[in-house]
Amino acid sequence: MPFDTIFGLPVHVLVNHAAVVLVPLAALATAVIAVVGRWRARYGPAVLSLAILCVPLVFVTIESGERLQARLGSSPDIARHQALGETMLWFSLALAVATGVLVLRDRMTRSRQTADIVLRVTAVVAVLVAVATFVQVTRTGHVGAEAVWKGVVEATNP
């Protein structure tokens, strides 16, 4: 079954670490190039590539999480994590689109050598989407980590 295990380990445990690192990195990088306009031309394509890469990464993370849940069963904490996790596909898509529009609008504006109010609005929207994505991936990861580790930590001595 795809997205279930790889080398005997749950795929979700492996790919969620990439998502927890790369999605916030893409969001932060998008916010930076939105605020620091002179970096857009140089770093924009790389940031856009990272944001686009996050979309299938989040999809695999969601699908593998569902496979892991089918193996282990559910709890209220896992159900909450799953609900938050399923929203991440939309957040990662929005981030990729906002980053793409920002980078493309910047190129269009540079070719005309004029200031562009649409570019400024696009930059503000990109920052808002980046912040929302950062917050949502943090919430999702925290709830998932809490579901897995809270009981373990409480049952051990410091």
C-alpha cells in the first residue's frame, strides 16, 4: 500500500520531519522576499521552487498519516491532529500561489522599470499567507507531537 511503510518504518514518521522543516522555511523565505524587494529577483525562483515542492510533500505527509492512523487507531488528539493536517494542503497551495504571483509580478514590474501598487499589495498578501501557513504548520505539528509524546513524557522521570 503506498504511503504506508518504507524499510519497515511508517512513511509518515519520515516525511513529517521534512514537512515540519521545509513548509515553515518556505513561508519564512516568502515573507522575506516579499519584504526585501531587492532579493526577489535573485532568490525568488528558489523560494518559489521550495514552495512548490512543499505541496506534494504535504500531500504525502497527509496520506501517510492516514495510513499510520489506520494501523494504530485514533484518539481525540490524533483526530484533532488529522483535522489540522488536512488543512495544510490548502495552506501549502496558497503559499505556492502567493509566492508565484509575487515572483511573476516582480518580474513584470522590473521589465517596466516602474513602481507598481499591485506588486505592493501582492507582497502584503504573500506575507499574510506566509504567516498563516507558518502558524498552521506549527499548530499541526505541535498537536501531533503532543498526541505521540505527551503521555510518554508524563510517564517518565525527568
